[in-house]
Amino acid sequence: MSGKITVVGLGPGNERMITPAVTEAITAADVVVGYCGYMAFIEHIIPGQAVRISSGMTQEVRRAEKAFVLAREGKSVVVVSSGDAGIYGMAPLIMEMYAKAESDDVDVEVLPGISAFQAAAARLGAPISHDFCVISLSDLMTPWEKIEARINAAASADFVTAVYNPKSRDRFWQIHRFREIFLQKRVPETPVGIVRNVDRDSESVVLTTLGEFDPDSLDMFSVMLVGNDSTFFSRNRMITPRGYFDRQRAEENKTVGQSIMNGSFRKIVGMLKKRDLAPDHAWALMHVIHTTADFELENLFHTSPGAVERWFHGLTAGGAVIVTDVTMVQSGIRKAALKKYGITVCCYLSDPRVPEMAAKHGITRSQAGIRLAAGEHPDALFVVGNAPTALMELASLLNRTDFSPMGVIGAPVGFVNVVESKHRLNAAAGSIPIAVTEGRKGGSSIAATIVNAALSFDDAVEMFPGRYV
């Protein structure tokens, strides 16, 4: 006569979290097998006539073997685990023994339970509403090298990550290493939720960030959830957007290209080495790197404090003027934004007065164009992406006159006078907000994308809620 083993999950520790199917299985059991702590928890629902077999930690194999012995005697055996039996519980062990058995004399069933990370997630709000993974930091049965490889993979792939067994008395350093690895891939502001003794009387909840959470505050009763790059906090809730509103915006605005760019920006953020960037500088830097795929610009691109945000407000107020050194910069600025905010873009190179002024004063046409523009649009945003002499002219005007434009973007590219022109701008700017790509790197596309970053600074709110603005 063959019997049956039913492996059940008891949930995270509150009777209301036990599913009706699990309760039904326990009340119909001939034998209930489990860790002594779990057995005490369900003593009141175990039938009086049922055999109780309990033991301490690390005795899982003996309990499983006993369950098979009794099942082969025709008994209905229930093996209990906390949470869900299939997640770091007894189900894998029972199923492995079932797979190794030489006969089919025992039937095995697994009934799901509510895992601790699911209960913790519900307590926090909706942090696992997108792709997620669960990692245990216990290396009792898994080599640490493999655990660390999985941590790296989770951090790199931007999974929302639930952490089990973060710390014990003798295993204290692993959670510190976890944090170190994640900070190599994620920004310090990444939301983190820590729930201890979830759904029990002594429950505690902490909302913090990857950069600020205290690894030593965790223990074996803690479950930690680390958000992805879109997770945010709102009114003491941790939320990972599923993407409904992004999809709706894309459908409404047909912004498939914008969605692709947003995805690229999120990848760029994860690859930046600096984690304490000013919000507007970070936004412009993401645009610059997205345009060039050159992460060296993280060290070469500089802005005055608050420059990009000031340009956003100045340009979107209406009626602003942008002066470029060449038409290529002009053509790279988003036309829809210019139209929306009534912005005029001027390039004086083709102005008929330029050749005459250049010949008369022995200067380049780029310099002459800047002189004319500074006289006629002294409040404009001046954008240089090609001609170092144009930037040198702007620096001279800033240094020896009361010229006070909205700002100067200096990103000429090349080998002659390029580096020197940027040094001059840095020295002459004073209180005028500037953006500069140091060294020989730059170009019209970079200059234009800095302007586009300023024009779209409000988009940072939607892409990185609660983080960049």
C-alpha cells in the first residue's frame, strides 16, 4: 500500500498567511514532519491522533528520510516548511529523493505557500512588480564564488533583488560584499526596503537606499529588497513601475525612439563611476555620453553649478535666443522644442557683414560672427561646437566688457587652439554659467545635445522619479 508525502509552505509566520489548501492537508495528515519551531506554530491544527516528528536545524535530510519511510507504510505524511516550501525549503530535498527512488511507491505533492519575500514586498508596497530575482547569502550549501557571480549578474541586469539570509552571528561579511558589488552597478540612491519578522507582532520596516542602509542592522529574520533603476518611494511605499504609463505615453505620443533613448540612459547611469553628481549636470552628462558612447567624457565634461537647470528655465520661459558658431550645431537642436517655447536660433556665419568685419579687423569669420551676435543678442545662450576662435572671442568679451549672456557652451573639437580656448572660457566666465568639454574632444553634435538636455530637463522627473530632480 503506497502512501503520499505532501510538502507545504506555512507562510511567513502568521496563521492568516497559511492557505486553505495547506490547512486542509495538515488536518487530514497521519503524520506531520518538520522543524520544531514550525511544528509549535501549527500545533493547534495538527489532528490529535497524528504522529508528530520534529527536530532541530540542520536535520532536514533525516526528516525527509523518515517521511519516505512512513509514506511507504501507507501513511499520509505532511512535511512543513516556512514561507513557500519550494523556496529554500523542504520541497527541493523531497523531490530530489523522489527522483532517486527506484520505484513509484510514494506519491509526492507540493502545495505553495506565501514566501517571506512576497509578504515583505506586499508590506512595502509594490517593489517586485517587474522582473526580479531572489538570492540567499548563505554559503552553507552553495560556494560563495557562485553566490557572488549571481549577485554580479543581478546587479548588472537591473533585477529587483530580494535577499534572504543576509547575516548571522558567524556569517557577517557577505552582506557588506553584496552592497559593495551592487554599488558598482547601481546608483547609491537606489531604493531599499528591509522588513524584519514580516507579518509578526515584532515586525519592523525600514525604507532606505543602497548607499545608506546599514548592513550590520540585518539578521536572519530580515528580508531585504533592492529596487531597480525605476523604483521609487512615495508616501512610505516602495514602488517599481510595471511600465503601464510609459506604454501609454508611447502610444499617445508615438515616441518609440524616446523609449529606446530612455533605456540607453538607464544603462548609462548604471555605468557611471561618479555617484554624487548634481541633478542637472547628470542629466546633461547622460545626453553627452548617449551621443558619443564615450565614457571618458564623464571626466572631461564640466558645468557650472546649476547651469543646465538655469538654461532650462531661461529657454522655456519663451522668446529666448540661441547663437551657434556653425549651422551644424543649429541643425542638431530639437525643432519641436524650439517651436514649443518660441526660441530663435541664429548663426551669423552667412551674415553679409561678417566677411567685411573679419577683413577689417584681421580676425576669423567665426570671431566676427560672435562679435555681431553679442552686440545684437547679449542675453542669448551662446553655443560653440566647432570653431575655437569663436570661443576665444566669447572669452575675451566676458573678460574685458560687461557682456552677460544667458550662458556659454564651449565644445569645439580639434587640435589648434581648442584646448586653449576652453581654458580661456573657464578663466573668464566668472558668474556666467558655462558647460565645457575639456581637452580636444567636442563637436557640433555634443554642443547641440547639451542644449537639448537643457530643453528637456523636466523629462528627468519621469525617467528617474525622486532621484534626479
